[in-house]
Amino acid sequence: MMEDVDDFCFDLPKIELHAHLNGSLSDQCLKKLNCMDESTKEYKRIADVLDKTERTLTECFEVFNIAHRATNTVDAVYKATQSVIRDFYLNDHVVYLELRTTPRAEEGMSKEDYVSAVVRAIKENNLEIIVKLILSIDRRHSTEESLDTLNVILKMKTKYPDVIVGIDLSGNPHEGKFNVDLFQKARDNGLKTSIHCAEIKNDEEVENILTFGPDRLGHATFLHPSFGGSQSNWDIYCKKKIPVECCLTSNVICGTSKSFQEHHIREWIKSSLPFCICTDDKGVFCTSLKKEYEMVVEHHGLEPKDLWQISYNTVDYIFASDEIKTRLKVKLMNWYNSHE
Ligand code: 6MZ
């Protein structure tokens, strides 16, 4: 095995399962796509937010608004998707990516146009990276709006069944709530489910989500009792053992985790519970999947060979066919054998 952790973490073929499209845009891409007049007060306010290296969860959501301004046409959505895919492959050696994004209507662009533009960029990708799409419901939206989005998602899933694989619930965790009926309908229509869960302390909602039993959980920050979760929810979790998408830098920057060391991934490692390592919003949090892997070595005492195992285990949590799982496992085995 390669000794240098930096090289190892780059070279290891990695799987990214929790990446929001508009949060993953690099600064350069945002600047290129953003046609705002730099002399305006609004531009200055945005630049101030972007320049901050530590942001509260609420401030992060301001950054998403900025990214949304930059992706408000079909062409910009297409280019943004292309750029994020390239970035994950070329700069991070991600070989399988599940990108997620919230279908959004803007003047001159319907939610369907938005999704079609993302799918087109995914289908036209000719790099050695497999890309699938998870579509998000924003928890801030009303039931009516969420139902409208779900109907668009189901329609687009019928049109692009080989690309659209799942549905997610995301958005500001301080607002809205988990609507089980919506996600049951999605599940009944063949979509896999990944739900942002316990990003802030909210035991009642966590119980509802765990009872529903999604295929994966996003964050799960306040789920373990030593991180403020209730014992009864933890007991349900331990029976279901749902894979958790851990996003260390995002949680530390947003202040929901005290530090990299004091991150709840610790409990998942300690008890061999299922988890994967993800970036969340690599643009907003100035991170990469390689860096996230390095953080786990640095702060949680793992060896490079453990990272290989994490990447290998992650294959079992993806929302794609068994044929793709086998292909990825072969790729990882070959990589292992050639790096021994
Ligand atoms: C919850 C998040 C998030 O969908 O426009 N999003 N939701 N918690 C997080 N942790 C920090 N990071 C991103 O990408 C941006 C959207 O993803 C969700 C938010 O709804 C945000 O507006 P898309 O591509």
C-alpha cells in the first residue's frame, strides 16, 4: 500500500453519494456563470458571504441562493452539471457519483427543463465516472409545492430510468418537516430514498424518519445518545442499521459538530456501523472527497487500508444495479492488488 496519505487519498477510486449540485460548484465556476454587475451593493454583500471561511448553517443557505442565481437558465444548469462531474473525476478520482439536486423553476425554465438539463450533462459525460441522479425535495416548501415537485420527479424517472435513481429530503433543517406520505409514494414508484436526518436535534422527526426506514440517511449528526440523540431512536437505528452519509467538513463548518475529532463518525467506526464519507457541498465548504478521507485518517486513527475498505463497503450502499456494483468492486480489487 502507498505510504503517502495524500497520494493514497487522491489515487484511491472513490464513491461519492452525498453531493448537492449547487453546493458543489467551484468558486471559478460560480464566477463564470454569475453575470452579476460587480459594482453593485448586492454583489459586495454576496462577495462578503463567500469570503467567510466559517459560516453558520443559516449563512450556508445564503450561499445556496447565490449559486441558484448562477444556475437560472437551462444552459447554466447544463454547464454547472458538466463542471461538477469533471471536477469530481479529474480532481478527486471519484469513479461513481450520485449527484443530487432540487428541481427548480425559473423564468423561462420549468422544473422539467431543469432536470432535463442535468440529465443531458450526465448522459453526455464521457469520462470514466458513472453518474446517477437523486432529486431533492426542499423541506422549506409547502405540501402543495412538494407534491408538484414529486410529480415532476416521477415523470422524469419514467423518462430517464437509467439516470434518476433516488429522492432526497434536504433544505434548511430549521424549517419544514418530513412528510412520510410523499416519500412512501416515491418508494412505491421505485425510487430509493436518502433523507437528511438529525442535522439538528429533533427527536420526534428522527423517529418518524427511522420508522419509515430510508435506504440511506444524510448526516445523522444528533442521532447517537452521546451526541444528543434519544436512546429510543438509537435503539431503532441499531436494529435497522441504515448507512449514514457522513460529511465531516460541512458539519464542522456549520458548527453542528464541535470538531473533526468530536464528529459522530467516531461512533459508527467504533461499532462497525454502516457509513460512507461524502463532501455535501464541496464548493461551499472548500473541500474535496480526498480531503474528507484524509480527515478520517488524521482524526480517527485509521490506516490507508481502512480507507480502501470504506470505499469498497460504500459500493453496497449505492442506488444502482448489481451489475454496476460488481464492476466497481472489481475496479477496487484490481486497484488494491496493484498497490500492495
Ligand atoms: C440540508 C442542504 C445542505 O439542490 O440546488 N442542501 N440541505 N443540509 C445541508 N447541509 C449543509 N447542503 C445543501 O443544491 C443546493 C441545495 O441543497 C440543499 C439545500 O436545499 C440547498 O439549497 P441544489 O443543487
